[in-house]
Amino acid sequence: MRKIRSFGFSSLACALALAFGAPSRAQSDVAVYTDSLAANWQNWSWASVDLTNTTVVHSGTSSIAVTAAPWTALYLSYVGSPAIDTTNYGKLAFWANGGSAGGQMVRVSGLLSGSAQTPVTVGPLAANTWTKYEINLADLGVANATTFNGIWLQEGAGADAPVFYVDDMSLVTTSGGPVEPPPVVDGLSLYDDAFTNGWQNWSWASIGSTSSVVSSGSAALSVTAGPYQALYFHHAAMPTQGYSNLVFYINGGPTGGQNLKVTALLSDAQQTGYALPALTANTWTQITIPLSSLGVANKPDLTGLWIQDDSGSNAPVFYVDNVYLQNAPPPAVVNLTVDGASSIRTVDPRIFALNTAIWDGVFNTATTAELLNDIDIQALRYPGGSISDVYHWQINQSEGQTFKWATDFDSFANIATTLQARVYITVNYGTGTPQEAADWVRYSNVTKNYGFKYWEVGNENYGTWEADNNTRPHDPATYAARFKDYYQQMKAVDPTIKIGAVVQASEDSDANYTDQTVINPRTGVSHNGWTAVLLSNLAQLGVTPDFVSYHRYEQAPGGENDAYLLSSSATWADNAATLRQILYDYLGAAASGVEIACTENNSVYSNPGKQSTSLVNGLFLADSIGNILKTEFKTLFWWDLRNGQDGSQNNSASLYGWRNYGDYGIVNNANPAGPADRYPTYYVYKLLAHYARGGESVLAATSDYNGLTVYAVRAQDGVRLLVLNKNRTATLNGSVTLTGFSPATQAQLYRYGIPQDEAARTGTGSADIETGSLAIPGKSFTYSAPPYSATVIALAADPATNISINRGGYVVNRRTNRVVQSVTIKNSGAAPITGPVYLALDGLSTNTSLANSAGATSQTTPTGSPYVLVTASTLAPNASVTVSLQFTVPASGGITYTPRAIVTGGTP
């Protein structure tokens, strides 16, 4: 697992940035075209161009289509004043596609004060293939110039050129800007700067990592293959339903000409091979292979993919980057199922939790209390990530510093106790002592009587980024020995508290010392990673933590990808299973009493860019909570409440969102806070307060398309669904089937998505949760989820399900020649039932009819069952009404029927 760092303003400079405003921005790339021309750029072309082409697109929704006569050009002119100073820019970057014909030669020129400089020719363009071109500004004669104001892409062969396409054009900074992220991955990533999503390197070719030849991001795979050797991506058996193609980028290196084939494996068995065209030297080519061509479309057991030498001889080095399984187009209907009678687990209120921090100068205010109460946050953590290991709580100062932090412990406690939140305190392991921690427990729970229950020893102490003054820093054995001291001294003050230890979800990660090897008692395999050594030592010391603290961040900074982020939360169950198995392996039966907590989660482990403040991160938060609620994790602490804005990180146009700055917080530091001061993650928390609360039951819920997910809980007032549409542009139609639960005819709807986020941007409309209703015709209904949206559908129980029906015996009235039966209907539920209430007689026996009954004339439901009005008024809890039914005397046999109560608010 990657090493995870809490960004969280762990330095004085960051704290001051929060107090006095965002830090100054570093130089970043200048977009020229991404779906449309950037500000101050205009189309002055004398070739025929379409700036809004949607048929052949590299990323986003549009590209530029160019149809060029001899020597005509796509001309993009910068009309801003002053002109662009290229001093801090090194390259012109763009993607080009040769269309169906290919072969075009294109002369690229930069303009100074409107005059074209030295051209650079690229091509011939590859047919139906996107290729990235990066041209040094020095080669174009426009480096270190102050009058740059235009770009030509000109037909360079003196002949009519077939249509070609251009997309994602920018001026690339020489330094200080963000690492370019990979192209938008519309699917499941296999490799994106590293192997991802459970895919592993099982290659038998020689595989390396290179940062000098990359398609995008910070790294690519270098492959040196002997005869028939392969780059091998391996995964536990996984279904391919919902994916259409294998996509990757490949580069022939300095030699080119390699002959390769791609083979997929089902249950480790090879399928049909797919031969690639000979690779082009020093050129990145996008390869798209239908899964059907690999023999693995719609299969349940994909286990591997090979990119293999097919020549039988040594292949010169080649490079592979950005490998992913591409999502299939959305189906017309997505099937969603919810089992209302199931129960996976009980919702723990600590799932809805936030990290807070000592640098937050607005924390102990009415604004914060209002904000947190509005989203019903149930748990808070303090004092703030990595800073915990330098923080001395008595003096409210960090190790070696003289300034006081903005929020001391009592200030934090004031808000926490006001909200009646569960509290997690991280005591100082790196530069503190067990006595200091015990004194903190005494002050909190004895002197002040705060009753804070959960205490963890240190923060990410496996990481070299954490302060650690021990002789062997970041040493799991040292941590175990000192954890025992912390545990005993803190428990001596308050035996009721729970104390947690820091872990990773692996036996091998963070092996900071190779002289410590332990043997897993179950498997017999040796390990020297942090968690294995720590737990083995704790078992020998006779100390069992009350909980273990795990941190999870999905991406590395600079490589953020929206589609990847929105697919990443599905692996929470793997983390839970791995941690539980490791606990049992090393702690034995004592592990059953150890809770598993996630005390930090967010999208990227440091330097957050615009994705962190976008709607995508809000959807990711909802997806994380939906998934973690299906596991045994007791907490999910989001990082964090307030952090501070940073405009110098990854603000790539390939990422969705309009805030060109990052911020780990869910709100900024405005006091009071307006609608735009709350980020999408804040509003998603508010939405989730309508979805699930502590004590409710998590239900089994499934979707047959991973772009539209559904989660469900059952509460006293009914069943609530959380529906997430992770598609950026398409409305997805869900067909919902309920079992084990009968809904009322109207559902309450709560929704957050693009319209609300846009309202925050423009100041027009409401940025808050949208409310409405949805007609529910029965146990099957449809819901159309808008693009990039989170929806809670609150289904009340059909009131008729709380009605009990008791029938008396049959009495024959000889005078009227009728059969009479008394039927009593009772409200057995805890809430009143608003009338009218009807009684239907389903399957009434043949040759029998319902005659006039007491109080009503018999009528027929749309399904043909006779019914009568029982009462038009409200039926209070435990209240009952008795009606007298009168039947015609049947010609033969008895009277049979199934009684059914109907509560409609109208007529059946």
C-alpha cells in the first residue's frame, strides 16, 4: 500500500495560510483548447474547422475537426492584452488523430506579434489513433518571448488533406506546475503510474518503471522482452460485465518495430490472442481492443492480460502506460434490487465522522456548531493528523515552537460536547510520553468530565513523514513496547476508555527495518512489514488494543482521475477482510474484541487539486460510506472539516469542476458561511443525514451496471435508498425491484448534483439539497438519475402492512338469505394511519358475491377484487374498526377469500 500522508497544514506556514488567505499560486499550464477555446483565444483559421466536433474526441465532450486545402491552417489567435510571456513555458502540447484516412503532414508554427516563426512538421498522422505531440517552444522560435499570440497547424504537403482532429492543447510549464494526469479513464484502471485496483505484476519479461518516457502522469512501464516473454497483469477472478474494451498506450521506444500480441486469461487459461501492428518508434499510440476480440466479453472470471512478444526473438525496449478496462455504454435500463428483509449489519453512528484540527481558527464558533449540526455529524477526531505527533496539549504548542495554536483542547471540547459527538483523540507518540497522554485522559475525563472514550496512540507512525524521536524511529517493535506503556498508564486513569494502535492493511508494507522478521502462525510465511511485526510483538507483550486505526487515500497527487476515483470505493470489503484476518492470525481469539476503524479518508494523499473541491469528490464520499457500511468498519473519519485552499496543485481541465483550487476541508474558513463556502462534500454529508443514521439496518442492494450504484438501509419509518449516478453526461434509468418490503405510494426524494453545484458557482438558484417526491406504484418502480448525482429515496412502509385483520365466523341470515361475517381491522403499528382504509377480498370463491355490507356498497378494484370502505377517518395506534360483510349464499361449496387492507389516500 502506498505511504499515506496527512496534508492537513502540518506546518506553521500552512496554518498561517488558513488564517490569512490562500498561498500564492505557482505557474501552471495554460489551456488553449479543452472542449472549447480558453478565454482570450479565438478561431482565425483559413482551413475549414469545427470547434465543437463530438464524433472523434480524445477526452471530454468535443474536439476540433480540421479539413485543410493545400497550405491552409487551423489558426488559434490569442487576443488578450498583454500577449503571453513564454518565459516559464517549455512546450506546446496537443493530441492529434488522423481520422479514417490518416497520413496527413502538419506544420506547426508559433506566432510572435502575429508573425509565424520557425515551423515544426509532425506526421504522418496515424489513422483512427490519438497521438500526443509535445514540441519545444525553442524549436518553434517562441521560447522566452513576451509577444506570443498565436498557433498554426497548417497542411504541410501542398495537397488536400483528409479531415483530422485536434484536442487538449496547452502550453506546458517548465517547472512549478502540476504533473499532468492521465487521460480520463472511463472504466477500471489496471496501471496508472502504478498497478492499481488489485492488479499485480506477474510478468516474466523484464519490467521497470520510467519517468522519462511517459504518456501522462509521472511513470510508465518499460518492457524488455525475450522471445515470447510478456508483461502480465494479474487479478483475482473478476467479471467483465459492464466493460467493453481494453485500452492502453504503447510506445516503440528508440527502435520501434516490435511485433506483439495481447492475450487475456479466464481462470488463468489463455484465450484468443490479438496481434498488434508493429510499434512506431518514439511515439505514443492508443490501443483499443474489444473484449470480444480477446474472448473475454461478459465473462465472470477474468484473471489476467498479457502483452507478449510474438516474434520469437529479443524485442527492443518498449513502453506501456495508462492501461484500463473501458466502461461499456450505459444500458437503456439498469436493474437495481433491494432486499428489505435482509440485514448485513447495524449502522454505527461513528461512520458519519470528521477530522478537526488545532489550526482551525473558526472552529470554536457558532458557525461551526451550526454547520456540523446541519449535517448531523456524529463523531469528531482531534488534534489533526500528523501534527498529533508533535502536539503538546497542556501548552497548546508543537514541539520546538513557541506560538499557540488556534483551537486548544477545551475549545474543541466545547463544540464536541455541544454536538454530543463521539470523540477520538490522537495522543503524541512521536515527541510525547505515556505520562503526557495519561494526564490528558485525566484532564478530559476526570477533571473536566468530558467522557471522551476513544484514544489512539500516534498517527501513521509507520511513515517516515511522521515525527519520531525514538532511537529506532518508525519501528513497529519500539511502537509495540511503548504502546504497552501508553495503554497501561492511560487505562489506569480511566479503565473505560478504548485505546487504538496504528496499522496498515498488509503484512508487508512499511518494512522499515529488515532485521525484524515474524512468522504468521497460520500460514507459516515470514513477514517484516509494520503491521505483522507490531501485532506479533503486542501478542508477546500480552497487550490487545481495543481498536486498530487505518488510513486510506485513493490516489497520488498529480495523477487524479475522476472515473478511477468513482470506481475505487468498491474495495473496502477487501480492506476489512484483510485486517480481520491479520488480527486473528497474530492476536488469536483476543482479536474478536478489536474494532477496526478508519480514522482518515479522502481522495488524494497530499497536495489536493481541484478534484478535492469538486462534485466528484462529493460522490466519492457518498460511495465510500455506502460501501464501508457493508463492512465491519466502525468509523469513517473524512479528512477534514477545514484545511485551506491551494491553487498551485492539479487543476487539469480533464478533471470535472469549476473551483481551480484544492482543499481537503468540506468548508472554507468563512464566518459566517454562505452557500458557496460549503463544498460538495459538505452537501453530500447533509444528504447522507437523510439516508442512514445509527441503529438502522444495512440491507443487501445490487446493481447490474457499475455506473449506477444503489445502497439501502431499513429504519422504523421504512426503507431508504442511496442512488449514485457516476456518469458525467448521461441520465441513467434505474428499474428498482423491492423484496421483503411493501412501500407506500409516495416516496420523499432528496438529491444533490450538477444543478446545485452550478448554483454555488453562479449564485443563481439554490446550492442546497433538492427535495421532491416520487410516485411509487408498487414493489417495482423506475427512477431516472441525472448525471453526476446522489439521490436518497425515502420509502415509507405501506400503512396497510401495519394492519391486522381478524375474521369472525360465518352466520347465515335465513330472512335475507345472506351469509354474514364480522371482520375487525386493527392498526398494530406505532404511527397513526390516515384514512380512508379499505378491505379488499382477493380470490373470492366462485358463485359468491359481496352484497351490501355495513357502511358501504361493494365495488371492484382494478384487479377485479370486491372491496368495501372500512373507515374514512384516521386509525390511531391500537385502534380497531369492525365491519359486517354480507355474501350471497354460494350455490355450492364454502366461501373463501384472502383479505387485504388498502390505504391509498383515495380510492383503490
